[in-house]
Amino acid sequence: MDHDYENRLLRQRNGLSTIGTPNKVPLSPGKAASPTKDRYGDRFIPSRAATNWHVGFNTIEDKNKNSSSMKRPRDNNVESGKDTLAYHCLLKNELLGSGIDTIKDPQSEDRRMVTPQKVPKNLFHYQVHAYRPSSTQNADSSPYSISPVGSKSQKLLRSPRKPIRKISKIPFKVLDAPELQDDFYLNLVDWSSTNILSVGLGTCVYLWSACTSQVTKLCDLSVDGDTVTSVSWNERGNLVAVGTNKGFVQVWDAGAQKKMNVLEGHSARVGALAWNSDMLSSGSRDRVILQRDLRNSSVMGDRRLTGHRQEVCGLKWSPDHQHLASGGNDNRLFVWNNSSVTPVQQYTDHIAAVKAIAWSPHQHGLLASGGGTADRCIRFWNTLTGQPLQTVDTGSQVCNLSWSKHDNELVSTHGYSQNQILVWKYPSLVQVAKLTGHSYRVLYLAMSPDGEAIVTGAGDETLRFWNVFSKSRSTKESKSVLNLLNHIR
């Protein structure tokens, strides 16, 4: 070998150029070289010493894989997806020393998958690096352990796993409902606390027992030339109120099948009804809300609430029976109390009719409302402060809202143009399930007394029953002496 050529090679190896100055290479975005190192070079040659190719290929970040794994909990094989995730975490603990000891719930609100520590981002490396289990993992492992896996993996396997709730996308029962009107402003379906469903079909009101599947005709308004526009059960489940197209409100004893009272006062159809103990509230197309105490036969006891500029199509009392929420075709949402004839709160953010109204049974003062076709949004309000909270665009007309009795979730039914049923988790507003089957707008919604099933009705003249909610685990009673309920026999 030529002596001069050998000297040049020695100078480059020692970091000197041919004129005797250091030949430093600037940093690249991939950190190919580092100024803290003693050696410098003019080429980015990856080091292949101690390279585990099968590990490197499997640990490269893949956006497509991450996006597919994010969508996995929504598929039918949710349980298998969670098993696969646990298996991957176990392998990363044993092969890479990641130290993962818990697994994120695939149905959790953030929907983020577990990512191990110290995972290489690139396949090629420019310095010698070998993957070894962490020293802390070896230190935690007991020399007397008979398990073939480390302590972190043992904790991972012993961690409790929340069972996956599977919501069937097929209704467990379908009933024919001939003459069920396709009218957004009516409320023709309600489920009583005694497990009886009332449905207004044309001029008649029918009762269907969920226990015996027996169907009974409660009343027929054809003799009066009238039709049914709304039905509503009282809290005890023995009385059902029937709103009519001529503006009357009839109160029937369901057990005796006897008409108890006929309430006048409205000049147009009554499309919304809401009970508050013995007080019955009715909303009409005449833009007026009437509150009447059935224990008082005098008309002087009626309260007349005015404020809406168009038809009142939604009425709901709060769980504490102190406030009434009303929605109208004037795109307004009002909140009333028991002592004033003017609304105490007004919300005007919706740009379409407000029929869907629901008070949260879990958070005091939390109110949800949904807008019509031009709005398509579900909005949440803090009625204690009068402030808006959150908004979600559902993409279609919101017809009904109902909160779960057991979990902080709610279900919404929709019309134009999806005709679907959505289950939401609050406050993350993550869609838990999407149910389809109705070919018309899902205009009617009622919940079973146990809070597990719902029934939906549409203009396709069918009633569909779905299992969407599950009862929460029974909480243990408090043993504190301050809990007086424990001492009641």
C-alpha cells in the first residue's frame, strides 16, 4: 500500500482532514452523529452489531396500524382485540423490558393504546445498541419465583379486566304499530313504571304489557272526531294523560280503563306532556304551557306559562321536581321554576326546533337538548349557572334524548337523514354504539323502568326494542353510624 495513501486513511480515522483540521459532520434530523462522540465521519453508515431485525421491524411506528388499532374497540371482536393487546404488552415486557403493568380499557374515553417505553423509532441505528431487559425489572424479580415471566408481567396478568359491554345492533323485539304518525312535533310513546307501554295510533291509545305481551285498547277518540297527539304516564304508573288534536287533555285510569278527567284550556293540539307528582304540564301548538294540579278541581289553580313564539314540542321536569324545561319550534329552550310564570333561563343557541330534552339524573342541573334538521346538534347546559357546556354535531336531526339511569351515558334518536340511534358517553361524547334498522325518522323514544332497554318508534309503523344500557354493579352499603338508613327496619 502506498505510504501517502495510508497516512491519509489514518488522518481520516483520527478525525483529521487532509489539511489537518477536524472534519465534523453537522447533525441530521435523524441524529446520525453527535458532537459529544469522540469519532467523526463523513458517511452515515448504520451499525449492524447486536441488531435484532425481527424486533426492529415489529416496533417501527406505523400510522396505519395505530389508526386501525384505535378503531378496534368499535368492532364486534372487541374481546379478541383486548386479548391481543395484553399479549403484545406481555411480549414487550419480556423482550424489550418495557415495564408495562396495566392495560388501558379499549372502551375508555381517551381510546389510547398502551405504548411501551424505550421503543425504537427507526429500523437503522448509527451506534451499537442492544436491547436488554431493564435492570429495574431484574431487580424486582424474585430469585425464588416459579413464574417464567417478570414481576411487571405478573402484575399485568393479575390486573383486573373490566368486562366488555356488548350492545346488540339487532332489536330483541319488533312490534307492528299501524297508523303511528310520522310527525316530528308529537310524542306518542311512553313506558310506565309498572312496565306497560302506551302508544297512540291514529285515534286510539293502546297499552302493551312488557310482562305478558298483552295488548289492550285504552280509548278511542273517533267518536269525538279527534286524534291522539301525545301520551304520558304519571310517576306511579296508574294514570296516563292523552293529548288530543283538538286541544284537550284526557286523564285515564289504566287499571280500570276509565276516563278520570278532561282538561280544557288549549286552543290547538297538545303535542307535549310532562308529569310532576300530581301536577300535569301540557304544551300546545297555541304556544302556551298549562300546569294543572289534578287534586284541585277548580280552574283557578291553573298556571299559564307564556314565552314561546311557536308550537311547544318538548317538556321535561328535572329529577328534583323544581324546574321544567320546554323546547319549541321557535328554536328556544326555556327553564321554568315553580314560582314564576316567566322563564328563569333562556337558551337561544339552537337554530332549529327543540324537541329533544333530557335532564341528567347523575349531575344536578345538567340539561341536554337537541336541535332539528337545520341544527343537528346536542347541546349541554349548566342550569345552575346558566352557562353552555359542550356541543356535538350529530350530522342529522335530533328527535329524542334520554339519559341512562345507571351510567353517565345518554341515547339519542335521529331523523333526516340518518334515521339512527346513537349511544354517547358523557362528558367525552364518544359514540359507544350506533343502531340502525328504522327506515323512517326515529321520532319516538321511551325507556324501560329498569333502565336497561329502550323502545323506538318511527313512521315506518314499527316499534323496536333495544338493549343499550346495563345495570351498574351494586354498591355496598355504608357501615357508618351516620347513615341512618341502615337502622331503619
